[in-house]
Amino acid sequence: EARGLVTWHASAARRALRFAHPLFAEVVRESLSPPRRAQVAADLVDALASTSTRRRDDDVLIAVLRLAEGLPGTAQEFETAARVAGSRADLGLAERLARAACAVDGGYASRVLLADVLYWAGRHEDLVALLQEPSEPGADRALVARAGLLIASSLYWGLGRFDEADEHLRNTIADVGHPEALELLVTGDTYRWAHRARVWKLGWRNLHHKTATIQAEFNI
């Protein structure tokens, strides 16, 4: 510290020791062997994960350390960090973290998250290619709807393929809407509607029909 190599940074109840210049950190990092770098990264991850003052930045730092040194991590950890990075407009880091989540298990939720990042990065061709494969059997209807909306928006706004966008949106509505209508018919409620805010449920109106009913015929 006296030689100006490191500085202390205070943030609320936490004090962090940092190199005074990024080049100093790079020199130290390059002087370590790969196993030693991985061990230091693992120690930092354990220390951050065990602290009672966890912050959103910690989720990103832990994920970046895991990614940089090849440490194992869960899809959920990488997804959480990707969302934080995306919320701060760091789309490059958000994409890396979302791809890491996909690499862990290749789950549909991870793919939709990556597609979300690609959309805001203007990578519409990549997004459409990523989501061409059908959703997993039993996939969350909200995820299916989100994926359909991302594809339709990319086709329409990003690629100018208006007819394809309209067709894809209609297909998504048919795919997502029918199971939800059946849930409402059988139970009198839907999971998605039940979790809406009270102001939404009281204020929503069907602009096309004053009254609407759901009818179904069952063949047993």
C-alpha cells in the first residue's frame, strides 16, 4: 500500500483491497501457474459465498472467477450473474455467462436467457437460429411465450420478415393459450393470472369483447 500498488475501497460495511492499476493484477496473474490461479480463484469464491454481506456484484464476480479458471458452477449461478450483467448493459459479459449456463446443462431456460441477451445486442439472426429447436416437453408456458415473442420481435423489427413474424406469433399464441384456457376452465384460475399484481387483475379489460367465455368438449 505504501508503494502505491494496492488501495483500500470502502463500501458500506465492506472494505476491499484492490490493485491500484489493472496492469498490476495482470502481472501477478500471469506469474501464477494455472493450478495456482485456479486454487486462488476457488478460495475467493468460497470466501465470497460464505460472507453474510453478499451483494449482486458478488454473484457476477463469483461467476466470472469460475468461468475464467474453469471452476465448476451451476446453470442457476451463471444465469443469475448474466441477468445482473445484462441489467447493467454489459451485454458482452452477459452473453458469456448465459452461454456458460447453456454449457452446464443446455436447459431451455438458459437458452431463452441467452436469446434475450442476443436480442438486446441486435443479434437477430443468431437469436432465431438459437431458438429454432422446439421447447422441451413440459417447458414452462411463460418461457415458451417469452421465446415466441423474442423470435417474432426479431423477425419483425430486426430482420423485416413481417409475414414470418406474424405467423410465428399466431403459432405461439395457439401453443401457449390453449393449455392456459384449459387450466382456467377446469380450476377457475390460472397460475400466471393468480400471481399478477392486484392492480393488474382489477384494472384489466378485454378491449375486443365485453364478455368472453371458454367452452370445451371432452370425448371420453
